[in-house]
Amino acid sequence: MTILDPPRFGPVLNLDHLNPVKWFYERLAKQIAKFEQTLKPNQSTALAHPMLGGVLDVREIGYHGPDMIVLRGVDSQGQPVWLVLHLSLVQLTITVVAQKPNQPERRIGFLGQVAKDEHEAASE
């Protein structure tokens, strides 16, 4: 061993369970699933955030790194929206919206960890 060799302290530990945004994501998924159990067939779930000034029809929720939540959906005009929030700024209201006639039942999808390349492509 030379002075340039890094010291060896043993096996690398998997600390993924300590990731705060993963913990929040899992709890959010459970809360939304519990809320969706109360919906009628002609209703779907939407999320509201103070920064949006309205309701976001969320299609997917994911997270990136230790501190970023990503909400993907459409706004009230049907335009695509990606809401990227630092974990400390997340304030969501889970609410009910009526589905349009003849629209199939839709629930929020949970993506888990957003791939690094996918996230970086979105920021370009």
C-alpha cells in the first residue's frame, strides 16, 4: 500500500433506505393509494401545489437523488407540466376531479427513481 492508495474500511453499505426523498415518495404513494380507494368510478385524483395556482392532473410521480420530487401531468388547459420540487418545498393537496365522459379510469403512476439521463434531458 502506498500513500496514494485509499484506505479500506470494509464492505460498502447500501444506505438507500436512508434516502429522505425515497422515504417521502413511499409515504406519498401510500397516502394517494389510500385516497384513491375512496373515489367513485367517475372521479380521479389530482394534486394542488401553491406554486401552481391550481390543480395539476398528475400522471406520474418520481424522485431524483436525495432531495428532488418530480410531478408530471397536465394543467387545466391540457398543457404538459413538470413540477420539480426540492423536498423542503413540497406542499401538496390531494383532491378529487371529475373525469370527462367516456374517459377510462386513470390513477397516478409511480416511477420511483427517475433515471439520471431522463432528468438531465428534461433540464436541457
